[in-house]
Amino acid sequence: MNIFDFAEFESFYQKYSPFTPYGKNDKTKRELFTSEEYLNTEYSFIKKFISLLVSDTAKTSSLEYHLKRIPHLNFLENDCYTATNIFEIKKFLFNYKKISEILPEEIYMLFFVKFRPTGLFKKLNLNGNKETFYLSENYSEKLAEIRNRIKHFDKQLFNLKRERLEYIKNNFNLDFRFQNFIVIEEAKVLNMDSNYIYKESYDSSKVLIKPVLPEKYFTLHYTKEELVIEEKQEEKNVITELSSKIKKELKLIKSYIKSIHKFDVILAKAVLAEKYNMQKPVLQEYGCNIEVKEGRSIPVMEHCLELETIYYPLNVLFKNRMIVISGSNMGGKTVVLKTIAFLQVLTQMGFFVPAKEYKTTVFENLHYIGDLHHEHSSGLSSYGMEIFSFIQSCRITNEKALYLIDEFAGTTNSHEAEALITAILNDFSTRKIAYAFLSTHFMNLPEFDEMCFYRMKGLDYKKYTEYYKSKSGYDFIERIKLINSFMQYEIEHDTNRASCYDALKIAEILGLDTNIIKQAKKYLAKK
């Protein structure tokens, strides 16, 4: 499981919706940026767009409409273009022009290469200033002449056929105006003139009949077909000419594509930021401590909404680069790490973050180490996969990396697990540029340089016992809601290294047999 999976990022990322094929392709990359200058530029762009969204929603809707109309010009390097290709180029230019006309000058100057009504654009608009394109007579005098001749022959052919069908109807009482053939009894056509009616056997008693058109009709039709061949050749000449004009302006078109791509991505990020009240992250000098004010993991928040439980935003100032988080089961340790992962991924993908304030730094890499769930393979246990993940993540010891380590070695025996975690913390203390956040149940870990302990406040069992007594009728989901109601999800600096024993209380609330709970408490008292 990578950092994206741990943060449950995908469920949120689906809400990010660029409109153009260029923005959609960009979305699939899921790129984490490591340049502070680049990210701050992205944030400043998003901020300007948010002001646009707030001030003029009608203008935003119009922009979105034209962005959706932008086609993917993935054929520009072809030697020659088809009529469909040329239509898509015109459609692109038309909508690019419309977008540039809608935008305020402040934003236009940031993103857009100035639209130029070049010779190509004027040529493509010979049929009118719309995004549609077809090879009309306006593109070539010769094409116009050929098509006029074809129309003349079509009119003659139509009249000849109409006259012949009327003659057959009047003289043979057969109506072929709306059908090409008729199946009738053979006896009814025995005396019909073969110069007007063609007959062939259908079955033992019926024949299939068709009208016979005059010889002049076929002579004219043959001449028309020769003209159609000429028309196709002239259309090909027009396409070749237009292709040549496009090639000459290819550099300009590519600059338009680059502009629209960037614009689309920033607008989509701004729409998301406005929808979820997201704020610009504060990028600090590397080595500064991470601080979160009212930070929200939107995927976790939506899970809480589904369960009808309360969601608590994260508020914390971490006072060092190495943080150990302890606390009770279901107390929110993992959610703290998920929230940091979620906020950091958004930050380094150039998004605003769902927090009142998020102060962080830019990392060269983000690592998650913990239970890998579905990634068990090659016969390795959960513990084995955790070790493998740790080895892979820590190969480079001198990178500016953030490590989020959740309940490491929780599936092996406690003595060895505690020793291993202690050794890992000691190792991280010697890496002067790595940040490490580790959640654990172990409460007797030693403290190393540049390391602080934090704890989740945990279950307010006193309040729970005041308001609720053990009674039948609560189903499992209702019991989870009870825990949520009396769990204090705040995180605090654990200066006194206080022990926390909530596991039995939570088991009791969830409905574990009372006798088992009593026996466990007796055993704990002896220990």
C-alpha cells in the first residue's frame, strides 16, 4: 500500500474533474512536485481563480462549457490531415478564442498565448464563424463548378426517373414511388412490356418486378459518376492546401494547447478548493515543524457521515521532526496519520488543502509503512510485508522524506516488536533530514534526539458511565456511535508519558461478554 492508498486519496481525487482531454491526461499522472517555487506559483494561480469563481459563477459556467468542447489534437505530427482532423482543429481554435474572450485580463495574461485570427483561422471560417467545418464550395472555384454540374445532373436524373415511374403507374397501375420492387402474382404481369417492367422469378407462383429506367438515365448517371470522382480529387486538393496552412501554424497551435492545458488544471483545482473550503498550504523552510489547524481528511469525514458519527478535525503543532503517537484503540491514531498523508499529498500535487491552516515543508518522497492489507504476496505474513515495505522505503538514507508508520510490528510478539520499534526510532534520530511519524500501542519507548511523544486523549469513560448503562438493544453500529460520542479525538503533547488503558472499556461497550471483561480486569490488576 503506498501513501495514496493509505490516505484513501482516490475517493477524493475522483472529485477533481478537469474538462479537457489534456487536463484529464494530466490527472492520471498523480505527480508529486518537489519544487517549492513551482508549488507556490500553482497556489497563487488557484487563489486568483477562486476570486473569479466567487465573483462570477455565470462566467465560470461558460468557461467550463467551452473547455468541455476542446478536442484532443493528438494527430498534429501526421504528414497530412483528414477532413475530421481539420474539423477538430477548427473546433479547438473556436473554443480557445471563446475562452480567451470570456476571461478577465488579469487571468488571461497569466495563462493564455494571445489568440491571433491568422490566415488559417480565416480560411477555416469561410463557412461561418462556428466550430463546425465542411468542405463547401467556398474553398475552391473548381469545386464549386463541379458540384454545380453534379446538381444539374441530379436534377435531370430525378426528372427522368419521375417521368418513367409516372408512366408505369398510369399504364400498368404499379406504384414504385416509395419502393424499389414489388412481388406479385405471375399471371398479372404476363402482358407487361419488358421495356418498362423487369421481371424475375420469386417462387412457384410469384415474380419480383422492378421499373426499367430509360437508357438516357444511365448515360447521365455514368457522366455524373465521373464528376463525383473529380469532386473527390478536388476535395483532396483542398484538404492538402489546408493541411499545409496548419503545418505552418503548428507552433502557434501547440502554444495554445499548452495554455489551455494549464488553464484547465488550475480551474479544476480552484473549483475543488471552493467546494470544500480549502486553503493555500504554507510551505516552510525544510526542517520546520508541521502544524495543522482544523485539518480534515475528506475521505475519513465522508466515512463518518455514512456511519452518522461525529468527525473531529485535526489540530496539532508537532514540536519536532520525529513524532510518536500513542493512545487507545479506536482513539484516532491512524486517522491522524491519514490526515497528514492526505494533506501532504494534496500539498505536493499543487492543490489547496481542507484546513484552516497547514504549515509543512516539501519532501522529496512520501512513505507509508504499516499493514498492507491486500498486498500480501509470496507467502509473506502481514509482519513480513511490513518489513519488506520498510526495507524498500528506507533504501535511500539521505533523502528529504516523510515516513508515516502505523502500528508497526503489531502482529508479532510484543517484546520483539517493542525492541524493533526502539531500534527504528534510534535509526531515524541519526537521519537528520528525515521526518517520521509513528503510531503505536507501546508506551515505554525511549526518547531520542529530535523526538516528541504525543497521545490521543482517548475514551471519556466517566462521562460514558454517567449517561449510559449496559443494556440490551444496541446493535454493533450503535455501539460504535457510542464510542464515537465519548471518544476524545484530540491529540496532545504527551509530556508526562501517561499510560492509557482503554481496550477493555471499548470491548465492553462493543458488547464483549461481561465475564470475559471481569477476568481480563483481574488479570490486569495482578500484572
